[in-house]
Amino acid sequence: MAELDHASRYRILKARDRRFDGRIFVGVRTTGVYCRPICPARTPRPESCVFFPSAAAAQDAGFRPCLRCRPERSPEVTFHGTASTVSRAVALIADGALDIEGATVDQLAERLGIGERQLRRLFDEHLGASPLAVAVTRRVLFAKQLVQETRLPMVEVALASGFGSVRRFNDAFQKLYGRPPRDLRRLATEAGRGGAAPRVTLRLGYRPPYDWESMVGFFAARAVRGMEEVDGGTYRRVVSLGEAAGIVEVTQQPEASVLAVTIAFPDVRALPAIVVRLRRMFDLAADVATIEAELCREPRLAELVRARPGLRVPGAWDGFELAVRAVLGQQVSVPAARTLASRLVEAHGRTLDGATKDGPLRRRFPRPEDLRDASLEGVGLTRARAGTLRALAARAATDPRLFEPAPSLDAAKRRFTEIPGIGEWTAEYVALRALREADAFPATDVGLLRGATRAGESRLEADALARLAEPFRPFRAYVAQHLWAADAARPSEKEDSHAPSRERSAPARRRRPVAARSAPARL
């Protein structure tokens, strides 16, 4: 927000402009409180306001969070272009990169492929706070959300939010809020019910608009039997972290611009990781107003944006799961790929504890260790496709950073094209959905080419489509999602396969290599 002066930011505050929620915060000198720009409290005088690019910067300056607008609910910010390194660093911090004992900022910078001084400079430029301050702020704000929105005991809140002890937890709250956490406790409408997997309901904010119908429709078309289900406007699935597993349920509350997330998981310490994954899966950090304004500069994209305002790019719960499903979808239709995935889960996934035999949510997705040496031909795979899955599983089992944010899109794709049987298209698709690379764009996909072709026109070639999308860097993933949505809604002749068009006419003797490079059925 460096391009906005104090007067411009104050006008945003007076207008309570939701487009800037999560992008600026205001500290009020007379109260010592910092707020979101949409705070319902009376607007302070201009001379009393100090503006910050992040909650961490406001707390570093000595301001405490507002109890009315609750900064812990503000949407996250995704940076693009040269600042994409900050987004990757924040993603790693959200995954707990600085919460591990002995972890340092220098180690974080090394994982991003840059120096520590450069990382600190980027954080200061874009967030106004150090990486460590961002980590501490996220931890405290998440703890506050658990205190106010759940009935979890304070000991479990302390553990879930990453504090090593209840004493440190209490000290952090006393220092920041001037009161113990019990004073902030509010009765939640969703109370824990006890048992091995307490239910916790949290509200995760987003910037409107949000095309929830398209999002749940996307997941419904690809729901794996026994692991996922969509009922009306609610999405449910089995989730796993390590040896533990549970169920999450997600629905929209449009009047509050939030997704209500109910989590039933046996280990409360997993709650931050679950929330981070769900934020990415449902693309809650996207600033769709800014993205759509860019896309509308091209007439055919403007038509698609007007048809589906608020369209997001669906992510994935787990990188390995998405990569497996991408390989299963090579050169087959979406329903066929879903059938293969359902068979794989039934044959090699573990049973969820306490699940009924025929229940809609009863199986976990297989882990890399489950597939590395498995016989996979029995689920309907060719020998070549089964070999690709085993190679992918072997790589994932030995490389814990395979699905972490990469320094660049090209670096991310190289990780996967090194695996036998995975080509450029599949790597691009995994980067788009699993690594959340906003600039990923599989230009050779048949569905994209159909979606970009207007009625009466000859189908675009891949090179022409790539040129069409080029001006919209770094938002090409959103171009792709609009084109896919347009193709899915258009009553026209559809080819069963979603392989890249340039590979569809390959001779029979090259069939196996082509399958290895083909595009997944967007499962």
C-alpha cells in the first residue's frame, strides 16, 4: 500500500471499503487500538490515525487488536510479482516454519533461495514487520479466535496456537490485551461435544464477491466416493495430518463475508495447519476485485467475469493427493478420473476411526508410503500410469519439501518434471492447484482452448491462447479458471480426454510417452 498517502487511506477508512480489508490496518493513537478499515466503530480524527500494511506492524508499534472488528478475521493478503517471495514466506510461516524449536529466519530465507537480509527487507517493505513478528502475531490472533469462537479449554487453546506452555500463553494475552484470555471468552454457538474429536467452528473471512456456487460445484463434480461429499451448499471431507484424521465441513455465510468451517479432529494442535490448508483450498486470500479489474481489459474475458463475479481458483487439501489425482486424470474425462480415484481410495486408503462401513465419509486418501510399492493395476490403471504413481509416491516419501512453495513457477514445475511420467502440463496443473501459483497457465489444455473460443470461431491454437493470457501475469491462473468454467457451462461437443491439443494426433507408437505428458482431467 506504499502508493497511497495518508489522506487516501483515511478516505478508505471513512468509506469502510471492504476491498482493502486485510491490506491496511489503522492504529488509533488516542485509544492504543488497531482496527480493520471496515470497523463499525466511530471513525477517529485523521490526526489520530496511523496506518500499517499488516497486523504484525501495528502490534510491533504497540497497538492492541480491536475487540469489535477482530483483526484475526481479516482476509489474508497475497502478493504478486517481485513480492511473491513474501507470499511464499508467509505460507511457510503459516505452516509453522518459525514455530519449530531452534528455527531461524536465516533457515527460512534459505528455503526460499534468498539471503536473510533480503528477506527482512522484503518483509519490512510489504508488511512493515519482521518475519518473526509476523509469526508471533499470527499465533496470538489465532489463539484469540479460538478463545472467542470455541469452547476449547484454555490449555488446548494454548497448545493449538503453538504456545509452549499455558504460562506463555497467558503472558502473551496479558501483554497484548491487558487482560487474561478468560476475560475474552465468549459463549460459542457451536460448543465442543467431548469425545476423541471435539468439534470446533471458526469463521474465515474473504473479500467479496465470492462465487461459492462455482466453488462447491467444482468439488462436487470431482468428489471421491467415501472421502468427500457435497450436500447442497456444504462441502465435507476426510482430512489427514500425520497419523491423525478427522472431518471438516465448509459452508458459506455471505452476509458476513466468511466461510464457516467446522473441524472435528482428535488433536487440537493441528488446528492452525488445518485452517491454513482450508484457506488455500478455498482461495480466501484472493483479491478478486483487483484481479477481475485486470481481466476485464480483454473483451472475451470481461464477458466471462460478468457471468461469474467472484470466481476463485480451487486449491487442494494436500499436494500429494492432488498430484496423484492429476496423474489419474491424464487423457480421461472428469467422471472417469473420479472413478479411478474412488477405486484407489477404497483399495489403498485407511479407514477413518469410528466410521461406518457404508458411510459417506469413511476413508482417508493413501499416503506416499501406501502407494510407493503398491500393486496399482487392479484399480484400472495401465502399467505405465501405475509406474508413474509409484515414482511420484517414492519421491514424495523421500522429499518432504516437494509440495512447498518454490522460489519461482519454473522452479516449481522442474520439481515434478524430474519424476518419470510427469510432463509439463501435469507439472503446471499441480503448481496451479497444489502450490497455489497464481501465474500457472496450462495453455495446451483442450478445455481452456474450447473455453476461449467464441461461437462461430475456429478453435484457438495453444500459442494464440498463451498470447491472450500473457498480459494478465501474474493472474493467469484466474484466466484459466474462467475459461474452464465457460467450457463446462457451454453445451457443445466435448472430447473425452483433456490432453493437450498439440499431443492428440501423436502416432500410436508414441502413446505411452504422450500419456506421461498429458493434461489431467482437472480432478
